[in-house]
Amino acid sequence: MNPTRPIVLCFSGHDPSGGAGVQADIETIVSHRCHAASIITALTEQDSRNVKKLIPQQADDILRQTETLLGDFSIAAIKIGLIGHHETAQVLSRILRQCPGIPVVLDPVLAAGGGTELGGQRLLESVVEHLLPLTTLLTPNSQEARRLADSQDITDCGQSLRAKGADYVLITGTHEDSEQVHNRLFMPDDLNETFTWERLPNSYHGSGCTLASAAAALLAQGLDMFTAVNEAQEYTWQALAAAYLPGRGQHNPNRLFWMDT
């Protein structure tokens, strides 16, 4: 028996603590019965509390490694996380143009959970100019959405980010001061949907990576966008509800919670 698994190509940073970045992507993608191929965009010095140093990788190296993989693998979906440098955003745009028709999920990581800035103004502008027009699903939290759209109103943010090129925009509400978490999906034809989730008690490291990777894996499996977004949120909530504390900072989502049942 030689079962085939859809391949999800991830562009992610490396988090030595294992809470976010490429390890979060791999755990999530494997949990959805897909195969994770990974390109490291940046190394980091970090723990479960915060990022101390960001070390972007060379754009040319990222391009060559990706082209090597594309010559061998048939990619079913692409997930982009931590970018780290404006030149990386530009080379990712070049790569995406070589992959027409493949769904692209972009988690625009602009700051660490502990607050460290992971993308300045030049990177933000490169993401908007070079990547949003090639993005199928954008998954910013509310703070990232406001920075990318240069607006404080969440509805305006969603509409603006779609106008800048993203086909679908899911803005998560964990950073908002609300009793429950409200995630808003902005879709074509001015349609939008609000998903409401119970607010969990802790602070979590890698929740955005988990959500975006789950959505990418579900799209790779052939699900329609609305179903993929809904199921990705359900999976992420369950991973957060089963989270554990490996260090002295944020909790890690238990992305392998299904193994404990």
C-alpha cells in the first residue's frame, strides 16, 4: 500500500521552542493527513516568552531550494508564515507566480507573541504590494489587519485587504477586548461571516501558525474555502483548549490532541 498525501509547501521561520513556525506547520499539516515540505525563511533566537533575535535567510537560497522542490513535488497548497525581510517577500512573489492555480494561505506575522517587532514598514509595504495580489486566504489577527490596511475599523480592514488583492480575508479577534472571540471572514461579492468562539484563559504561542496551516492543509485536501476556514478554526480551538506549558511563557497549542483521545 502506497497512500498519496497532498503536499503543502510551507515558508516559515524556525522557532527553537517548538511553539510556532515550521514545527507548528508540520504538526498541523500531518494532523490533517497531508505532507509538509518546508522552506526556512528565518532563524530565530527565542523561547516561549518572546523573540530575542531574527536572522533572515538569503532570498537567493530560498529561491533555489524552492525551485529544487518544485522540480520534484506536485504542490497542492502553499502556506506562508514569518517572512522576516522585504527581499524575502519579493522572492516569494516570484515563486508564487510560478505556481498558478495553487491556493496560497498567508499568515502575515508582523510581531511575536511577546511583542518583538518581526517586520518593519518596508516589509509591510512589500507584503501589500507583492503578496496580497497572489493570496487566496489572508489570516491576520486584528492588530496585523489594522497595520496592513492602515485602518482601525475591522470591517474597513477586511474590505481594504480584499481590495488590495486577497481573495478571502479571515481576521481573528483574540486580541480584541471582548468576552468571546469573534473571527470575521470577508469573501467575494461583499459577503462576510462572523464565527464566534469561547475565549480560552491563557496566552498561546503559535495559534496563528496553527490556524493558517490547518486551512492550507484542508484546501490541499480539496475542501471549499468556507468549509476549510470553519474546520481550521475548530481544529485550532481544540488545540488551544488542550494546550500545555513547556516553559515559563506562553502555552503551546497541543496540535496532536487527537492522539490523546
